[in-house]
Amino acid sequence: MPYHMHKGHTWQTIDRYLSTKHLDKRAARKALVLGALRDEGTYPRFTDIFKLISPSSYTPPGSPPNPLDALIAHMNEDWFGLEKTGSTWGLQKPYAPGRTTGFWSNWYGDAEAIVRATTARAIEVSFNVDHGSDIPTNDNGEVTDETVSRNWPIEFWWLCGMRWLHASLTWRHEHANDRHGVVVVTWITPGNGDEMYHDLDAPPKHNEDHTFAIDPIDASTRFGSWIVGQPNNHTYGAKSWEGTGVGKWPSPVGVTHSSPEGAHVVTTVQPAFGDGGVSNQQPEWDY
């Protein structure tokens, strides 16, 4: 992704499924996905949850003929580094010097296990149930908004450019009402090799649905994502003037210089959906 902080097609699809505004449907869906994440025998791969989600409305701009299949392949190959034999997804290749997981730069690890465990725990937190415990049901064995002590939405974000893959799981409630709150998962990952946008207000490379905007003012949509920073950011090599030990040579230090352009010291942009921004296409992905 060309920004350090973004959402992306994958997590926008998952968080909207788990956070629908229909509360009984939200509770039932989260319970269904949590059951699948706990059942590795039936759902061995994380992406097997799409057998339950299966969003018929998943049609991102410029998508291939089978966008859901492409999304699953993208997660398995690029995020998890899995190997495919025929129609079956297996494990990634064993660690070897120089081998990385998926498209994560200079990192090898069990990305799928991290994503699976974090997503399961996020759902548990949203229900206020202990890790691994059962979710309360009604007499018909159904999980509804009334059977759980809380039913918070779950928001997923993605921060890249770090040295190893891990996740931040946070939550908060409105003090006036314990049933009102939100769970936020931030995936913290290495870079994937994409060139970053050094000029925040430059025309985006992926703006098929025309969601990019400079200095946006409208925040009335249900979903949104803005980036605030200086418009121009350039990295150059600077010599180090610090002393060095005998036999050690100083090397240039990469310094990012953020410079204003004209009168604009700080700018705000609304990233295009194709660049990891948030879509508000109609109808919403509130399937």
C-alpha cells in the first residue's frame, strides 16, 4: 500500500460483515465466525471464514472476474505465504535464510496464526466473554443482541513499514453505557515493497471510484479515513558527524525531510479506496 496507515479491501470486507448495524445479525455473525476460527479441523485456513461471509456485493473498482476468489488468494499468498496444491491451500515453506513470508519485506513467521488468534480475541472482547469460553445463547441456541452483555462493532486497520508482523488490539466503551463501545484491531506489518506516496496531495495511482480528495470537509458518511501531514516528504542520505570506534566507518543516515509547498504547511487528504482508503459505495457493504 502507498500509505503507512490504511484499511484495504480485505479488512474492509471483514469488519463490515462483523459490524453490521443490524444488532441481532451482528451478534449471530460474530458468533459464527468465532466458532469457525476456533474449529481448525473444519476451517484449517483463516480464509475459510469466507465460506461463511461470502459477500455477494464484494466488487471493488477494477476487480477481477471472481473478486472473492482473488481476495482469498491474495490473503493466502501475500499475507500468509501459503503454498497451493491443486485447489488446496497448505502451509508455507519452512524457514530458510533469506526466505520471507508472503510479500513482507525481510520477515518470516506465522502470519496466519497471528491473524487468526487476533481476530478471535477481538470478537471475544466485543462480546465481553472470557477467552475460549462459550457465548451466551437463548433457549433456541441462538446468539442475539439480547443474549450477550455487549455487542460492540470491530474496526480493522493496517499500519505497515515496521520490522515484524504483529497486532494491536484495543477497545473502549462509553462510560454512560457499557453496551456502547468499539473494538479496534491494527495490523502492524513490514512493508510489502510498494513505493510510498512522498507527496500526499499528488494524484493517486488507484482512484477508479473517485474517492480521493484533498482537504475534504464532509464527514457525514458512516465510514471514513483521512490522512493529515505535510504535503511533501523526501528521504535523503545525511552524513553522520558522531564519533566512531577504531576500524568503524560512518554510513549515511536516511533522513526524511517534510517540506511545505507554497502556503500549505499541513494538508489533509482522503485516500482513494484503491489505495487502502475507505469505500462508501452505495449500497454500503452492510450485507
